[in-house]
Amino acid sequence: MPKRLIVFKTESLSSPGWEDRLLSHTGALTSILAEHYDYSDKPLPKTGDRLRNRVQFSA
């Protein structure tokens, strides 16, 4: 079982990028940017911390 769930959210539903947060199955708008399960003993992220951008390159 995960130790904790970290949820990154926007300040408001109309924040930039809102078009990318429409849920495909309902068309509803969400303020959730990402959810991460954390099993480490690191401190929790602070307000204003940024998500890491991951890029995968194919050969």
C-alpha cells in the first residue's frame, strides 16, 4: 500500500492549459494536473513546486 498520494492542482479551473485538462470520457474540466504515489521518506512538496517534465526519446 502506498505511503502517500501527492496531488498537483491548479489554482483555478481557468488557469493556462485548461483545454488539456478536459476529461475525455465526460468532457468535464478538472483542476488536477498530476497524481503521484510516494514511497520515500523525502519531505512533501511545497506549494509552488513544479512537476518534472519527462521526455522519452525513441531510437
